[in-house]
Amino acid sequence: MVESPRRVDGLRLEEAIQPPIDRQQRDIEDAQARWQDYKDRKKGNAKMALTRSFKETVQARVQCDPAFREELLAEGGDAFLAGDIETGKVILRDFINATIGLWARMG
């Protein structure tokens, strides 16, 4: 039979007998780590594993989804018309790069 750990004031016995300064330091370090994680996520620097690049994802989607292809082209044009030239360039560059292979295959 497995014994459950003894608890004192909601803490496991091992934690309860630690000097208060050690528990306090551990709590401070945990809070600092959570705060740093929050700031990273807020800045967009969250640690996330990427399986493939955005460029490859856009190319794959453009090649298999005509509606996405049309919307990407329209979004690039809309950005230009709204005066956001840089965004329009980026979107249209992605569209052109993604469709070059598509049109070459279609002959």
C-alpha cells in the first residue's frame, strides 16, 4: 500500500520543514519565471516549435486552395489601396513566389 505524503498547513512535510527563507526564495524565483514567460508571450517571443516555415505553408496553401489564392491577391491589393505599401509588397511577393511553381506545373 502506498502512503500519501504527510501534509502540514497544505504543504508536504518536506516543504513544511524547509527554512522559510528557502521556500520564499523558491516562490520568488517561480514568480519571476512566470513573469518573464508572460512578457515573452506578450512581445510575441513565445517559445514555440515551428514545423515548417511560413513561406512553405503559404506556398502549399496557394497551390491547393483557389479561394485562398484569390483572397491573398485581393488582400495585397487592398493593402496598397489603403496606403500600406510595405504590407502590400510583402503579401504580393508571397503570392507571386507561391504561384510561380503552380503556373510552371500547369504549363
